[in-house]
Amino acid sequence: MKFPKIGNLAPAFSLENQHGEKITLKDLRGQNVVIYFYPKASTPGCTVQACGIRDEEKAFKKLNTVVLGLSPDPVKRLMNFTNKQNLNFDLLADADHKIADKYGVWGLKKFMGREYDGIHRITFIVGEDGRLKHVFEKVKTKTHHEEVLAYIKDNLV
């Protein structure tokens, strides 16, 4: 996988969130942005990861940081996931995985002996200036929120 280069502007996108509203990365300039790619809404690992972020809403706001979760799920599935888990941040529908391709996170995966193409669980941190600051390639769903908050506190505040 080839990710965008640290220091470059983060690849632009405009996608629908769980409410059917367009969210554009450029409109979030002036804030730090966490862009986390996850395979599928309402699966066990994705739920743990999302709930960890949900529970740290105040900490992210205090650090002038917006969190966006991207998956190939349709808007309706994202809305169901948001409602079921009481999520308080935007999930974006990348159904054709064009943005996942731009970020280099779409590719061959293996699960239970089966190979298929899908999204790899990878997180990007974009600074207030719109430039890519960091990539988390090895994401642990249980501690993801802690690692991201620690990086932002230590490097972007």
C-alpha cells in the first residue's frame, strides 16, 4: 500500500455522511482532522473502535479536532450504526472506495483463509493547515482513541 506523503496536503474529498449531508475535507481547515478508515459498520472491531471515539468527544473538541470515519458502507447502514451506538461524529460513505484508493488503504485482505479486496484499518491525522501529519498503520481497535489523542496532544497542540 502506498499512502499519501506526510507533509503534503491530504487528498481532497467530499462524501455523504450518515445524514446524507456532504462533508468536504477542505471545509474543515483550521481544525485537526482524524480520518479513520474501517471495514464495515456494526461489526465487533468497528463498534469497539467507534465507541472509543464517541466516549472521548470532549477531549477531541478540546484539541480542536474533528473525527471522520470512512467505510464502503451505504448511508443507510451508517445511520443505523450511528443510532444503535449513539455515535457523535460523522461517518462517511465511500461506497465506490475512490477515497480509500486515494489514501492507499484499499487492497488485498485475508480473513479465515479467504482473500478479497477491502479497506485496511488505517488512520490519518491532518493538521489545521490541511497537511497530512501522521499515519497509524497498525490500529488496535480498543486503544485507537487513546493513541490518536496522545499523538495530537504531543504534536499538534
